[in-house]
Amino acid sequence: MKITNAIQKIKNIKCVGLVSKPHDSSLTEYYRKIRDALKKYSVKLLVEINSAKNLDCDGVNFEYMCEQSDFIISLGGDGTLISLCRKSFKYNKPILGIYAGNLGFLTDIKVDEIDEFIDNIFAKRYRIDERMLLEISLHKRDEQKHLVAFNDAVFARHDVSSLSSIEAYIGGDFINSYRGDGLIVSTPTGSTAYNVSAGGPVVYPLTEALILTPICPHALTQRPLVLPVNFEIEFRSKDDILIVIDGQDEYRMEDFEKVTVKIAQKSAKLIHSLKINYFDTLREKLNWGNL
């Protein structure tokens, strides 16, 4: 059974980028380990300028780092990696997550494994998985603002004292009116984030699907819905709704005529260890199998 859609490995690695968790100078020693491990292979390390301020080293601007790098290292937790995937979307570069955070669903390389895993990269002992992203389009008259989300787009009521009502359409056909605290539109990768907390399904991250999960629905008959990957969903609401992208950016739905969500044409490319599979991560992080 195929449990990965691993793509071709990186050829001729000459330059690597690095972005670290913001405002965390404690990561300096890990940066030095990464720098020294890459130096053995005569690879240049470019550090994004804001990260460099915390790591006590020289930095370059983000765009230059992305353009020059053969892959990019995210040093921190899942939030750092998600932010990097979104910001580097147009450059389509593979990303290696090194875990220095709290939960670590996405970053499976621990800091004490840095030397070993960088050796494995140059020995071609790794894989690159493609993860689907959401494309969120905010429509206002003849203008559109396009965003990408790694985990989810959350439609949440702004006023806690009243219910929100969000109408969903596919191909112009009315699908449902979600009344309650809001709605989560999730990628399979994001299924273990807010989606699972709201009672949504855990979906294998390489599954091709869109997941809609109501947040505290007013009617108990409202249930999570898994849709085909080629669907584009249109959302409308007259209520005061916040659109929250990956928990990092917010927009007011009332500022737009409608919002559409679909799978983005390009995917995120994540570098992973051959030792770890998704089910190991679920057992570890969700404490599965323990009585």
C-alpha cells in the first residue's frame, strides 16, 4: 500500500535558507549546529534577516533567500513552518522542519538529530512529501485578494453574544447554511489542528479532499463534510464574521461580497525522515493506543 506521494529528491545542493522562530535567541546554538553540519558539504547557509537578529549572525532579505536556496530550513515549531510555507509559496522550495517547539505534528527532526539528518540528506536518505494548500479568494467588486492557507481557513463569529450564519454554495448551488459559532475549512494536513478540536475527522495528510467542520453548530444535525478536491466552495454571510487564515491573519467578511475556497494549484513540499510515518506521529502526539 502506498502511504506517501514522495517526489524527486533535490539535486546539487549548493545553498540552503533558514528561518527561525521569532524572538527566540535560545535557538542560536542550533543555528550553529546547522551551519557547521552544512559546512562539511561546502553548502552556503543564508539566514533570513529577522531571524539573523535573534541568532547573532548576518542576514539577507526573505525574497533573496528563497530565490537562492535549494531548500529552506524552518527552525522552531509548527507555527514557524506554516508561516514559512505560506510566505515562500510562490518560490515552490522544499522545506525541512527542525523541531524546537511544543507539539510538532509537522516538524519531525529533533534538534539532537541535526547532524545525522543533514548527513542523510546528502546521502539521499530522506523523502519529500507534497501537502495540499488552500487558496482563499476575497471578492470585492471587480477586485480579488488571493491568500494561501496550510492548515485551514476559519469563519468565526466576531460577536460572542449572537449566532453566525454562513451560507455555502458549490457551482452556484446552495449547499448549507451553517448557524453556530462558525465553520472550519481544512486541508487534510490541517485536520489535526482546529478541525479535530471541533469534532472533525482526522484525515491522512496525503488524501485529496476538502474538509468542512461546523464549530458548535446550533443544530445537532450539522456534521463535518468531506468533499472532492476539485470543488470550489463559495461562502456568503451578512453577519459580523472574522476570516482567520492558519491562525495568523484575520479579515472581516463584511468587507467582501463573497469568499471562495479551493485547493491551490501548487503544493507545499516537506522534507521528512524515512524513519517516521504519519501513524507514528498520531500515536505519539494524540496518545493513541495507550490504555
